[in-house]
Amino acid sequence: TMILVTVNKQTKKITMTSFLRDSLVYIENFVDSDGVTHSGRTKMTLCYALGYKWGGDLGAMRMIDGVIERNFGAKVDRNIEVNMDAFDACINAIGGVTITLDEDEVKYMNNYFKDYDDRTFEVGDNLVDGWAAEVYVRTRHSNNGDNDFNRTNRQRMVVAQVLEKVKNMSLLEINALVDELLPYVVTDMSNTDMTNYITELL
């Protein structure tokens, strides 16, 4: 999942833009850790894998940043990489999120968790923990009309809810949350960078 989060200081708005993994993009003059230059067209999801292969986590970030700027015109200032464990831990740390399910999504979720008697879902709002939220944001086959556009919309809705919950926390609570979740994430930001961004966002 790739989401560009844009913070507009003038309008005081945060915008999230999803990039579909299967988008055909152009790599231009990416130099790997062996000094070899790479250019050409490929799927966006492969760009991350190639960047990782050639330079680890930071190489993957550098590759994706270059691809986004070259193909979509947006300059990426900072990166945060969150794996599924981090996603689950973040949702759990803020007390869960509310997802609104239609009949097809309920059927999909209940089927996924069919071996867990304590996990049942209903049409409408459902307060869920990190694991259920993870299944929800990864869903793209709840029915024949479901697709990656719907999946990215689910992802943005959950991230927006996380941001809203964090926004209502005190600075002390946010610092405690950052300390708890920092071991789970990979970023090219320093602790000072993160503190400054959080203060600015608040």
C-alpha cells in the first residue's frame, strides 16, 4: 500500500492520495548499491521490491520517491514504512477503529474469521481491533464488483480515523504512543524531525 500524505499549512488540511500497485511507471536513472544505473518501465509495486533489493529499506523509499516525482510530479519529503505488525499495534494502541460494512463485506469478514466464535460482524458500524482492521483494508474481493479502488478507499478511511483519534490526544499521550510504536516502523526521519512534524500537525 502506498499513500502520499500531503499537509497543507495554508488551508490546514491533510490530503491522502493512494497509488495503485499495478500502475505502470517509469524508473529513471536509479543507481543501485553497486553503482549500476537502471531505467525502464515496470509496475509500481515492483519498484519498491527493486529498490529494496538494491538498497534495503532506504533504497526502497528512495526508489518510490523518485518514481512518484518522475511519474506524478509530487516531491516526497519524508517516508514512513509500516508493516502489518505495526499497523495492528497502532490500531490496538488507540483503542480500535470503526468500520462500516455492507452485506458483502460482512459475509467476507465473517467467512475470514469463521473459526473464531468471538469475532462476528454485522451490517453497519463495527468497532474492530488491529487484526480485523488489517483484514478489512486488504479486502478487494468481497463481491464480483469489488476492486483495488475500493480497497484503497478502505485504507484511507481507516488512516483518516487514526489521524482523527491522534489529533484529539494530548501531547503527552502522543509522545507515549510514538515511543510505543517507534520500534515497529522504519523511517528516514530523525526523532527530532518526527517531534517537529507532530507539533506542527497539532
